[in-house]
Amino acid sequence: MKNTNRKKANGLSTSGLNKKTLTSEILNIFSKSPKKELNYKQIASILNISSTNDRTLIVKILEELSVSGNVKETSKGKYKLNSKTGYIIGEIDMNKAGNAFVISPDISDDIYVPFANLNSAMHGDTVKVSLYACRKGNRIEGEVIEVLKRANKQFVGTIEKSGSYGFLVPDNPKMVYDIFIPADNLNGARDGEKVIVEIIEWNRKSKNPTGTVVEVLGKSGDNEVEMHAILAEFGLPYNFTSDIEHEAAKISDRITQYDYEIRDDFRNVPTFTIDPEDAKDFDDALSLVKLENGNYQIGVHIADVSNYIVENSELDKEAYSRATSVYLVDRVVPMLPEKLSNFLCSLRPNEDKLCFSVILEMNEKAELVDYRIAKTIINSDKRFSYEQAQEILDNGKGDFYEELSSLNKLAKLLRSNRFRTGAFNFEHFEIKFKLDNNAIPTGVYFKKSLESNYLIEEFMLLANRTVAETIGKLKKNFEFVYRVHAKPNEDKLFSFSGFIKRFGYDLDLSNNIKLAKSMNKLISEVVGKPEQNIIENLAIRAMSKAIYTTKNIGHYGLAFDYYTHFTSPIRRYPDVLVHRLLFDYIRNKNSNISALEEKTKHCSYMEQQASLAERASIKYKQAEFMIDKVGQIFEGVISGVTEWGFFVQLKENACEGLVHMRTLNDDFYTYDAENYCINGTYTKKCYQLGSVVSVKIINVNLQKKQIDFELSYLELK
């Protein structure tokens, strides 16, 4: 039995197993002996569990498994595997080899499904899986018996013609089937062109699905075509229709007298924005006034987007459909048309702008004394880039130095207090590219946050938290949009804790605050060391993903009981929803926003798709940057280990590629998943996550966004 030597930690049973893991272990027992009838005492004996609490938990799990249909109660207290309805529903996660794992919320172990048993299931599909009666090695195996929901019907790739017909070779390596395109369905697509294809039929007897070309994007390798292809691959839009642009153009940019009368006027208060150098959509501005009582009045002013977008209008439906702006390497695909995102709603300097604001009163210790939330009108005095604001802070002089300095001192106290109360501090560099006029990368550099970044971050966090607490604490029955972050998966935390011990680091898992403090200490200790990126990435993977929902569970990573997104309505639709709900609350009006939970799920999904597209554009530009460096040798760190080889991230530019197992010809190597390494049988060489190696670039595939390495034993110059 796994994990029996764990120390007891928060949320675990005395055996070291949480409920999810214990459920998985019980299912494994029934899978090994599908005809045997077992009661809770027999299961406890098999698992070496003796505590009364844990035995009670086994009884509860058996009852739940019976209700779900995974096991059936044959007589009072006795259960056996329900062979007729013994299945798990989950999502397919395909690997490049064509095999897959099914991830299910019902059990902690993923179910391995070999390629032959996928029965036309594709990556991301929701499927029903029948579990094998016995376990194969250390993993549960199964077979897809039904595809319940397709994740995708359209795919992006390159046409390869053969006579009158063709095949689509998909860009996504997790789409392991080529799609057959009959001659009548090519729709003018030529050999080698990048296209979008929709699957129209898949006969189970056929090896490949049949599709039709729905759009020809253009010549492979062209930057516009490739960026358009990435957006299409993740179901993201490329531009706005003329109807949407026309609707946006009709919105008046005139501020009415009524607005001036009903809104709090902050036009004469020192106000400024701080954003990236290349930003055009300024969602937020800060103002600061020193009060007579010695406290500060800080205004967090957010563009009042909901004032301009009529609910359920075509423009609103388009914004909801997109749910987020998408940030690729060379462009932004905005959630709102340019008239709104860059002009009407953007808090540009020296222009009167309508805002929804959180007005905070804070003392010198950064303690919140009082606050109010109000519709306002502002006129920003200055537009700073982060670098410009930082230069003023560093030099101790410049425009609005006093205001910037005061805000920075308060932000540092807010940040320190967050970490003290259990917030996590993940510092991760951002990969940026220097691009020429044709968007070809000429250099790669890393962008790290400045004090001015943290200044803005802390006040945005405070405004978001204040808005969420206003609703969550004072009007608990009011349906609202929360940004939540669940506790980390305990199994992943234990695994991560064991891994970092090899580098001499420790995590304190005894409670949430100690875990956060030890994690923050770890992140600061690895800075500049070879294992830095690996440990940071694994730490992030051990964490849950933040999502939007109406069901508040708090934000674990920020250590906030209540949190939402209020501060970026130009680029995030959840913020627009929050603005509408908040305005209803202020007016003591019941919200009429329908299907709110469904809307939050859509926004979470689109956020994930946008993030995947952003990463794909980075991978493409990395491959493009390295294409003329084939044959060159670089030093890197092993960043991932799989059964077909290991990934290496280059120190110089963070580009990542694969050393295939087949290129390791000096020994017979085996994959050790538990210890994140590949071991040589005879030489005893060990290639482990975090190890430093020298590699030669042997191939770059732009279409697949892949770089292939082989180990180099030559000295680096």
C-alpha cells in the first residue's frame, strides 16, 4: 500500500490517506477481486488500517461507491464490484504516443487507457471508462466505452495531398489522428497550406475521422497565418465582425450632465495610471490624498465598462463569448473592440473618464480604517510605465514622487502582512522576445517584476478583496462571482516535498500558514540556483488552479476568505459581471443576471484556453528563434522526465526541447516515474529532474513547435 509512512498532516487520516486516495485504494481492491464480497473490516485489514475514525471513513466511502454504482451491496454491509455498471466518468489526457489517462474527480489515481482501447476518444473528451478487473503493474487500466462529450470538432493543421484527396496533419501533438479529407471537402485547400478542418464523421471501423475544410488560413510559416492558427486551435477569435464594430462605433463618447451630477468627482485629486510600456487599455488608476487626521485616502479607480455595454446586447454577448483578452507574443486580441478597449473605457491621461471606484482610508500601518464603493468621474494626470514609476522611486524625485512613495510604503506593508498570514509568494520570470519588423524573434529576455509592479498589485488585490468581502460578509444570500483557489492536492504536496529533499530543502506541512511560510522560504532560497525553474514549476503544479464560481471557498494562495476580480473589466468578462452585481447590491436591487454559475464556468474555461494559446505562441517563437541554431551546443537543466525521454530547458534563453530516449545509445535506460529520473542499467547514469546537462540542437519543427536535443559531451566554449 502506498503512502503508509507519511506523517499525519492537516486533512489526512491517521493512516496518511485522504478520502480521495482511500477511495482509490478501495476501488483497487475490488478491481483485483471483482467477484469477491468484502465488508469494511476486511478492507481495513487489507489496508492495515486500525483506527476507529479511519474505519468509519471506509464505511462512508463504501456507501458512496454503492450510490454511484461502482460497487453494489450484496448483503447488509457486504459489497462487490458492480461489473455491469462499474465505470468512471472523466476527461481524456492524451500523450504524444497516443496513449491516454482519464482524469476523474471520483478517484485520485488516473486511469491508463492504451491507444487500442480509446475507441475514437480524443484529448479533452469527456468519456465513460470501464475499469479492468485487475490492475496492471502500479496503475489502473481501462477502456473507453462511450464518448459523452467532444472537446473539439475543429482542428488546425497542414494539408498533405495524395492524389485527389488529402489528410490534415494536426498542429496539436495531442491530436494523434490525421483527418481524412475527401476531394469534394478540400474547398480549394492546397498541399502544404494551413487550414481549419471540422470532423463530420467517424465510423468506428475507420482508422481516421473524416473532415471538411472550413477555412484556409494560408501558407505555413507565415507569422499571421501561424498566430491565426494558434487562436483557432484553442477556439479563440481572431477579429470582430463588422456588425460588432458597427455597434461599438455607435456608442456615444459624450459624458452626460447627469453623470457629472450623480458621480463622486475626483477630477481634482492627484491621479495616475501605471501599466506596461506597450499597454493601450488602462483599466485602473490610483489617487492619493493625505487627510487631516493623518490617514491616507486612496482611490482605486476602475474603468466603468458596464456603463457602456448594455446587458444582453450583441456587443455584450460577444464579450461574454470571448470572456478574456488573449495575449500572444506579438499581439493582443482584445475582449472589446478598439473603440472601447483603447479609447472610450481606457483611463487615458487628461481625459474625463467614468469609473467604478473603491475609496479606501488607511493609516500609516496600512490598516484599513474605512472604505466606500462609488461610481466616480476622474481625470488622470499622468500615464506611467512601470519602468518610469520605478525610476522615480529609485531616484527620489520626479512627477508625483510623494504620492508614489507613500503608496509604495503602504504596498510593502500590505505585501508583508499577506505573507505573514499565509499567502504564497511565487516569483516567476516572464519570457519576452525582441521581434523584428516581420515578427521574427531576434532575441529572448526575461522580465521580472519591479517594486512599481508590486505597488499596483497590492492595491488591486485590496480592492478585489474589499469588494468580495462587501458582498460575502454583509449579504450572504446575494449570488456573486468569486475568484476561488482550493487547497493543494495533498498527494502532490507530499510528492513535491519528497523531491526537494534531494536538494536539501524542506517543507513544513503541519498547517496552512507554516506551509506558506516554508514554501516562500524555499522559493527565495532557490533563486539563482540550477534547480530554480524546476522547483518553481513543480511548486506551481502542486497547487490547485484558481477559477471563477458563485460558491465561495476562499482563495488559498492569497490567504483571503473572500476574493473576486473587479479591477480589469476591459480585458476580463467576470469583472464586468462583478460590476453589474455590485451596482445592483449598492442600489439594494435584486440581480437579474441569469445562469450565473454557468457563466463563471465558461469564463474559467476561456481563461484556460487563452493561457494555452499564449503558451503555444511562446513555444512557436522559441522554435523560430532556435531554427538557425541547429548543431550548436547549450547548457540546460532537465525540466521534465517521461517514458520517451527528458525535457531540457536552456539556461541562456529558457527554450525547451526533448532528448529522446532513443538517442541515449550508451546504455539501456529505464524510466523511474516516482523519482523523476531515467536510469542506466549498466553505467548507473541517472538523468534526474533538475540535473544540469549539455545538449546539441539536432532538429527544430516549427509546425509542431518542437525542439529536439541530444546530449553533448563536448566542452562549452
